[in-house]
Amino acid sequence: MQISAKTKKTTEKRISQCDIFHDIDVIEQITERDEGIAVSYIHFPLVICLNQDCDLNSDERDKLKVGSNKDCRLLHLIIAPLFNFDIFKDGEHWGDIFQTGQKYNPHKTDGKKIMNNEDPRFHFLHFEDDFNLPDMVVDFKHFYTVSTDYLYENIDKRVCSLSELYREKISQRFAYFISRIGLPE
């Protein structure tokens, strides 16, 4: 059963759980060469912030406190790329970075499981028309960290925020996926 993700435009000055940002770069590799240091990036058209809202709120509060011990500050934030589902189902969502070769047919079991959020590795998002976003998918196997300062410097790239009810569902599913016990095949 496909449920639309409720979104909202926010004017909050702080980052919230499940805020969606566009055009975010993640450092892929830093290499020392004879000519100097080379930094390569992965550019993501859309990402979603996966940190808990209480931690993001505490981070903001501690930034504003004068003379506090800053024990709730976050150095990095967890983000995951959002992939356009039409490109994802063809296995082309990573572009030139790497080829997955895996295709998902939305009319067969594998694609339906993803669209119904029955596959723990993925979270499917069908957006309402408010922000003109296509159907998207989060692959919980691929997540990154970016510095908190970097995301705040790019807060104007925030597209929207998911409503609280949808934030918790994504957070629970992400936690479930990364806490699984790996078993040999």
C-alpha cells in the first residue's frame, strides 16, 4: 500500500530530521600527490538527513548557549541520497560511480516490495504535488556523513521537510536496517 509522504516548507533556521536538500557534495576521497592534495566529491541531486530530531535540536541549543560545555554538539550529520525511482528501477541511479546491474520491476515482486516498503533495505517515498518531486527511494545501505557546518552553510538548499509522522517511520526503518545481524549466505 503506497502512502504519500507529507511534506512542508520550513523556515526554521535549524536542520530537522528528514529535511531534504538538493545539490549536496560528499567527499569521496582525499589523495596526497606530488602536485598537492586532490579531493574528489560525489554530487547528489537530493539527500535526506537521517539524524534524530532531538539530537539536531540539542545541537542547535548548544550552539546558542554561551559558556556551555557543548556536549550535545554534532560534528557530522548522517545523510542518504534520494534516488529518482524511475532511474533506480532501471539500475542506473548511481550513474558513472558504479553500475548496480540490479533492475526492479514495479509490477513484479521485487519492485512491489520496495514500493510498499516491505524490503528493509529501501524506503520508497511518493510525494504529494506540493514540491514537484518524483517518486524517490532511499537505499539504507548507502549513507554518508557531512560536517554539520557544511549542511548549515547550505541550508538554503533545503527543499522541504517531511512531516513528523513520516520522519519517525524512516528513522525506525533506517535503525532497523543498520542494526541487523549479518548472517552468511
